[in-house]
Amino acid sequence: MKKIFVVAVLSLVFLTSIKAQWTQLGTPHGLPSYSERIEAIGTIDKKVVFSSAVNGIYVSDNDGKNWRRPNGVYPAEAHFSGSAALNGKLFFGTTVLGVGVYVSTDKGESWSTLSNGLSDGNLGITLNRMLGVYNGKLFLAASKLFVSSDEGQSWQNSNNGLPVNGTVYGFANISNVFYCSVQKVFKSTDGINWTPTTNNGLPVAVISKLVASGNILTAFVSNNGVYYSEDKGENWVAATGLPANENKGVRDMIVADGKIYASTNSYLYYSGDNGKTWQALDNSGIRPNNITVLAYENSILYAGQNTQPFSSGIWKRSVSTSVEKLNRTIPSEIYLSQNYPNPFNPETTISYKLQAASNVSLKVYDALGNEIATLVNEYQQAGSYNSQFAIRNYKLSSGVYFYALKANGFIQTKKMLLLK
């Protein structure tokens, strides 16, 4: 009877269309309105925190399904700018003068400020933007670059070798070497003393985004486009795949499990080859214009808009980061294979074939029909695929679990056994 019940539950679940890849989060989810002007999004241990220009800070414990106010003390107007997570603590920069850095030691529930060493001469503690955590150090961009080696308790000016009047916009790390961008790309082995890379082929303009994926640097040069370097900043080549009008208007860029995601003035794109070539992300269900903030947590991509009145709010969609396309041979039918190994611990591979392009959903359920994980939820071309399911991301006990594939009206469920 239990098996029949589970199959019935799964069949009902998969009657839902998966065409709308994006979901807008708003009033039904605990937010005051859909018109939140999102300033920053931070993630830590499957929790998501964001601040808006209109209504302040909100926290979600379930991947953005529901939102609430923090339980502890928090600023009414935080105006967060950039985020970083380090050793269980969540950090945000702020555009509020004289504050310093906001920090939460309880995953977004309560907040305090840190400012020791952040005074910028006669200007005092200026507005700033959190750049991130690299090699265990926090980096912060104000009118100068600052670094902290003690989780934000104290800050040191790390501007040596950088332009006096240049603001650092992008930051990256490859093999324990730091890279930052102003109007050139600079490198440092200690995060304090900087020298310019050769920068051959890179236009001289503000480099507002800089990320590293693999051993390749990818940069967005304002009003010029996206470039990549395979030799750590010495020589640069223009990326391909972005339309000319979009290539000059990148708003944000992040790396998530081997892919780079970028938002432009009117669309969202991704690169699966470390920034060399780009293609449009499925933007079904979202108004993709003016997305200024991107964040990633627990296989979910979050997009924040900060323009009123019609292009504001926070959106989310599942992104597949564990799927490998095996070949370009077109199968004669849709087929879902038995996972291998089975029984398994700590991970297993689920293979499937598509005979035609389709919206594809591959999910894992427990014996009661409760959804455990979404492994795939995207549009895919015909071909053969492998998807990895690893239990390290979930608190699961030994027992029977089910995985179900839906594509082009095809629905099939198989069971697998976890032994711990």
C-alpha cells in the first residue's frame, strides 16, 4: 500500500507545469509587496538574507519560499552593499555613512557593526561595499581597499600600489594569488601590496566586475564588454555569445558550481566554459531587466531588482549544476535508468535520455512523497545525461527513496536505497 501511495503522490506532483523557471517572491511569501528594491542578497548554510531600500532586512529558512523579519536586533535601515560569509558569520557592507560593516553571528537573526580601522583619513568611516572572502580574509571596498584577517574585528588599508583615486570594483583569487580591478587588473600575493598585470587586449576603462572560474579570469569592462584571460591577467580576449547591446551593460556577475551567471540591462546569461562563450538563461516567468544583484545558495539562483516602479523585487529559480551531457547522439526514446550504485552512500548517479528537446524535471522524494531535492529543472536538448545526487547536502537516514523524471509528457519513477 505504501508503494501505491507514493506513486500516486508523485503523479500528482508532476501534473504541475515547469515552464515557468522563475518565481517572484512577494506578499504571499511574507514580504510586504512585490515592489521591493533589492540592494543586497547574502546566503549562509541554506539561509538567505536580503535588504531592500524600502522595507529593510528579511530572512528565509527555506530557499526563499517564505520570508520573515529577523528574530533579534537589526537596523531599521541597513542599506546593505555586497555580502560575504566566513566561519558561520554573515557580513554586509553598507551605503550608510559612519557605520562600518554589519555582521551577524546567528545567520541573519541579529546584527551589530564593526568599524575598527575603517576610518578613511578626514572622511571618517565612509560608505563601503563588501567584496567577499578570499583565503580566509575579508576584503572591503570604500574610497580605499581594506582587508581583515580576524573576521572583521580590525581592518587594514591594503591600497599599496593601487591608483590613489581608484575604487576597487571586482575581486578574485586563483591559486592563492589575489586579483582586483580598477581601470586595470592588479595582482597581489598578500592582499596588501599590488602590481598591475600586463593587461594586453583589455580596454582602459572601469572594470566593474571580476570573477575567477577554474584558472580563468573573467572581467566586465564598462561600456566595452566581457573579456577573459587564460594566463591570469596578462592577455585578454573578448568573450562571445553576448549580443552587442547586452555585452556593454552587465550589472552583476557570480560564479556558482562551475558556471558564471551574469545579469545585463535586460536579460540573464550564463557561461559553462569559464567566461569564454555565453548563452541566454531561460528567463521564463521573470521580467529580466535591471537585475542588479545575483546570489546563489542550495542549487537556487536569486535575482534582485532595484528599479521602480515596474522592475523591482526578488526572484528565484532552480539551476542544474550537477548534470553532465554525455554525447550528442539523439536517443530513439525517453529513458530513465536505475541509479548506480544502488544501494548507495554518499552519492549516486542517475542517468536519463531525451529523444527531443524538452523542459526536464528530475526530483528526489522520500517514502512519504515529500520532495527532498530538485536535481534538474531546466530546458534541455535531446541527448544522454548524468545527474549526481549527493546526501552530504541533506540530512537523510537510511531507507528507500524515489526519483522521478518528467519530460515531454513522459513521467517515470524509480526507487533507490540509501544505506548509512
